[in-house]
Amino acid sequence: MYKHTYSDIISYCSFSNDKRQLGRANVFFNYSTSIDNAAYMDLLSHRLLERKGTIEDVDLMLIYQSFGSSVGINIEQQGENFLKEVSLHDVRLDPDSVHWQAQQTNLEYLLLLDVDRLVWSFRNQAGIDAPGKPYGGWEAPNVELRGHFVGHYMSAAALMWASTHNNTLQEKMTSLVDALYVCQKKIGSGYLSAFPTEFFDRFEAIQYVWAPYYTIHKIMAGLLDQYTFGGNSQALEMVVWMAEYFGNRVKNVIQKYTIERHWLSLNEETGGMNDVLYKLYSVTGDRNHLILAHLFDKPCFLGLLALQTDGLSGFHANTHIPIVVGAQRRYEIVSDPLYKEISTYFMNIVNSSHLYATGGTSVSEFWSDPKRLANTLSTEDEESCTTYNMLKVARNLFRWTKEMAHADYYERALTNGVLGIQRGRVPGVMIYMLPQGRGQSKARSYHGWGTQFDSFWCCYGTGIESFSKLGDSIYFEEMGSPPGLYILQFIPSSFNWKSVGISLIQRIEPFSSMKPLLQISFNVSSIKRHNESSTLNFRIPFWSASKNVGKVTLNSEDMQQVNPGNFLSITRNWCSKDILQLQLPIKLWTEAVKDDRPEFASIHAIFFGPYLLAGLTHGDWDIDTGNSTNISDWITAIPQLDRSQLITLFRESSNGSFVVSVKNNTLSMSEFPKAGTDASINATFKIVPQDSDGQNFQPSSQNILLGKFVRIEPFGLPGMFIIHQEANDTVIVSTEKGPNSNSLFHIVPGLDGNPDSVSLEPANMKGCFLYSDANYDEGSNVKLVCKQEGTSFKKAVSFSIKTGVRQYHPISFKANGLRSDFILEPLMSLMDESYTPYFNLTG
């Protein structure tokens, strides 16, 4: 969400930070309308004189037709040939899935928020007593965008209630709508917001104000979702009243100034006003809602796309993606093929020229030059809101076309650009940006991780919506004879297909980098006694290895082989106890950064199936491929045995709990780390036993290692080993891959006599041990000290072995680095760790 300067506002067609676009925008301004302001004003003035009424009496139809556009008499919503959205009320996520866990974390956050605090500024604006204290961040009473999150909350709560039927949430969202209704009634004009109407006076006068229509869109969309998903008829009355109020404001601007002034005001971010008004029209059938929606289509931007010119560079991404979503809604309602072409072209140029491997787009909230993304890999990449809205674009295109490319995009962006924006299972902690640079971290962008009650950024609003509707794009229904169901996403879930009379349960067996096989089962149950024939269409993703290697069985009988990149369609009279099983190999693959300059041809992202793999590095990104085109020659799965050999060397002291940790390639003592941090990686080591007896080592039973020789590999530096130097010198990490004579240690019983402790003695320096003072502060170095008398020495060389505070993700690989190897894990799984999502592949 961009907060810009006055000079940005007065630019003719923006949000663009590149004024090269402005001249071109002037040319395309009239792509859909022919405006003669003098004729228009003359016509409107005569109409006003004839009616002897106020501006409220002017018909929006007259206004729209007066500048050269027409609305058909018998407009009907298109849709007979579109795939139908299934109801969230009929989809349930499996509690064992990562998607359910993300949904549940979000539900806990929605329940955590207080209605009185959410509506505080609305009540204050309406002159109603406001108990409690307002929230902070972008919902604070002194922030001009206040109220936007409340709109998002209504949408998220409605979607979440449909997804869970949580009664407590239903009560909370109903109370919220009731409170807002009281505010709207008190104001009495239909206006409803957390800020005064003067914000719109400034907006219409082309004076600086922070995106008031952006917030109004969120409130209207939230109310409409409360009606659509929650069945709250009062919410529908409220949004209709709001549309009447803002319709009158737009008419007043056009009458008082010109239609051009109205278009000019749209240079400020207006969210998806066109989209919500088209949706409202589809519910009410009120032509005023349809015309008002047209008036929020931004012609100078859509005109660029209509001419199929990649002019996105310099435009603020999340200002304009919602306009495309609204244009898609226009296509569905008025059947104008231009708007289908616009959104199709838009998706194509984003995918081909402006897309990160995550499925996200934008750098510092703006689009960069096409096919020049290598220079943009940094901290402020991929505003989360843009991914939320791009998913809408792709979803609509898939419903219209059933093209696999749109389904593939949806999976990519949902998996890599949405699921990882929560910080684990902590409710209400999300990110704004998803950094794509070298050695970045979700925690270290400009905004970093937000907080539960004092952030409420735009990406918090779209975030709570995203995690409330994770079940909305798994299944799509196709009307016809026979009816069909498209299974788009492999997400453990159940679906009640009421129109056909069957229910479907989708289950997925655990898979990993060592077991790269996606095994999905679909269990069918019949609801009706006599079912009609129907078709199930299963997406076979392009990443499922080579042609004809997947396997499908129906009731344990082999069926035809499957082809990646296509749908597997099976038509039959589905019965209870039918079980269809798919086995799809998951391959490793790479994708070049969207940059056509030769000097960046070696920069690639690495995927395992749909999962973008990020390297746990602080900036090193050079991978040695050895000139091999076979990716398995330079990326290998972490073996199961390695997972059992992760340890942390731990000790209690008078100053607290401390662990041995790697810092700047030396060993030192650190406070016990939090999960999901670089510190947890630095405090974890892999024990590499040097004889067969130690191969079954389990950290919970360290006695098996006593008397054995081991090498110790830092978790984040695979292939490197801990080495000692001379007596009294700091213990360090080797600077070259592979073992050497100083990396072998003998594990002996702890010299302090504690049965649960060990001491580490170099194989080539008997009588010396890894040592840290028994009482120390953060950062005290670990040294090699030779044997001394006294209990303090014995304590200082004794450590407990615990299970590694950092574990490998089930999907974990090792890549052959040019200088040091890398651990690769799904970006979606990372929290505060440093990572690199693109690599320089060198021969």
C-alpha cells in the first residue's frame, strides 16, 4: 500500500512512478469512451433544468450514455460456459494438512480481535460513545487509511465461517455488522467509514489524501461477503445504501466539473471499487450499481492492456491488479470480450516478464521493466497483497478457459507466495514483503513481521482473507450432461457435491525429498440412492516427472497412464466405496529468472514439484553444476540417517541455558535459541560417526557414541567440519569442504562425572578438550584447552547432547556449492532464517 506525494496524484494516468507512461496514457485515455465535455455538460444542464431537481435526481444511465457509452437493455450475466465456484460451506480441510493448520492459526487470530476495538474509529466518526481503546498501526485514529482492516475482517470472517461454521466467529462477525449498522444509521446519509467525508472532498479536488476509496472498497466488499457467505441481509442493505451515497458523489463530481476530473481522481488508489460494484449489481440487478462500476474502470490503464502493450513498468502493482479483477467481473456480466482479452494479456505479460519464482510480483510495490528482474532481487520484493490479487486473476481465467497454465500458477503462488507469510503457528504475525534477494529474511524487510494489535497493514487485511478461503479453489463444478468436477489442487480435504449426490474425500500420503512420490486417494461416498453419471477431472501437474510415468488405479485396478500437463478425466456412475488412487512422481526442476540479458542467464530458482527451494545461506549463491545438465548430479536429498544425527551441545550455567554455536566461523556459547531463527541453525550440528557402530545413533541415547570417533558438521554448512587449532586457540569451522586431520574428535564420558554429559577430545591431541568457561556470557568462545586439575576445568569441558534445536524439513536437499554446500528447504517453511531463493548455476 503506497503512500505517495502530491506530484504523484496530479499525474494524468498513474499510479506510476515512471512519467514515461503518462504521454502514452493520454493517447489511450479514450479507448472505451468518446468524451465531448461541452456536449455532455450542455446535455446534463438541460436535463437538470427539465427535472428542476438536485444532482441526486440525475440518472446515472444518462450520465454514462451522454459520453458515448451504452448499456444494453437485456444484460445477462455470462457464465453458462464457465466453471462454477463451489460453496465453501461444502469444503472442509483435513486437520492433518498444512493448509488446515494455516487456516486454524488465522481463525485463532480472528477470534482474538475485539469488536469494540475494531469499530472504535467508526463510532467516533459517527458521534457514538466508543468504549475501549482503538487498535494501533494502520487502524490508529490518526491514520487516514483507518477502517480498511475492518472491511477485510468482515470478508475474512464470512469466508472463515463458511469454511468452519465456528459459532463464536459467527457471533463476533454479526456483532461487528450490527455495530457498523448503528454508525451508518446515526450518520443518516448512507455514508459509512472510520474517517470523515472531508477525505472525499480532498480526493475529488485532487488534493492529497491517503486512498479513501481503497478503504471504502474494503468495507463494501466485507459487507457484501457477510451477505453472500454469512447470509446477513442487514449487511446487504448497508452496502446498497453506501453505493447510493457514493453514486451521488460521483455524479456530483461529473456535473460540477467533468468526467475527465473523475477519471483524474482515479490516479489515487481505489482498490477494487469496480469489482465490488459489479458484484453488487449481480446481486441487486440495479443498473445504477452497474454504471457506477463502469465509472471505476480506469480507462487509461485498461487501455494500455487493450492495445496489448506491456506498459506495466513504473505502475503501482496493487493499485492496478484489482482493476483487472474488476474488468474480469465486467466481462462475466456484460459479455464484452475486450475485457477477457485484457485480463488474458495482463496475465501473460506478468507471467512472462514480471513474475518471481514464488508467483509474486512487484519490487517496492511497483512493476519494474519487463524481463529485468535480476536487478530487483532484494528485500522489498513481492508485496503480499499483489499475490492475493493475482490469484484472483488466475482463478477467473481458469474458470473461463480450463487452461492448465492458470491452474499451475495458482498452485505456485498459493504454495510459495501465501502459505509462508504467516510466522508458523503464531496467530496474527504476518509479513508485508517476501524478499527475493541473497541472504534475505522475512524478518529483516522494511516491515519485517507484524504484530497482532499494532500493524494492520494492507497485507494483514489480504492475509486474513487468504487464510480464510484456502478451500475455495480445490474443486470447480462444470454444469452440463454429464456434470463434471475439476480437482485443481492437491490439498487434503472433503467436498460434498450436492448437485450430483456424492461426497469426495481427498487424502495425501506423507512424502519427502527421500520419497518423491505424491500419492493421492479419492474416496467416494454416495449421498443419493441413484446417482447420475458424472465426470471427475484430475489435474496432472507438469512437474510430475516425465510423460507416462504416473499411475492411476480405480478400486485397485490399473487404469490408463497419465500425462503431465493435462487433466485425467473419468466418467462413470460413481458409487460408495469407489476409491481412485493417483501416484505422481515429484521431480526437481529449475526456472530462469525473468531477465533476458545474457549476463543473467545463469540465475535460476530451484523447485521440488510445486515447492520453491530456498538455500539456507547468508548470500552465497554459487552452485557448481560440474557442467552437468542432470540436476540430480548436483542436488541430492538429505538421507534419513542424517536426520537422526542432528544434535545441540548444551549446558546450564549460573547465567542461564547456553548452547555451542557457530558465529563468524568460530565456535562460541550462545543463549538457547528460538525456533525458526539463524541462531537455531547455528546451534545445530550433524554428528558424522566414523565407524559402523555409531550409524544408528539417536540423540536421546548418547551412550552409544561414547568411545567413538566423530566429525562434527554445522547444520548450515554441510561439507564443512569443526576443527581445532593449537592449545588455547578458538575452535573454528574449516574453510574448505571435506575432513582433515584436525576434524576428528573422540567422544568420552564427561569429565565432570555427570552420567548425562560428554567431553570432546581431538583424536590427534590426547588430553585436550573443547572448553568454555563454566560461567560465561553470550559470545564466549569455545577453545581447545589441555587437561587441568580442579572441578572448574572438568565442568568447562563437559556438555550435554540434546536433539538438534533445528531439524531438517521433510523436503530437504543438499546442493553442491562452489565454496560451501547449501541446505535447500521450501521457502514456505522458513520463518526468520536467512535464505537465498535464486542461485547462480556455474559449470
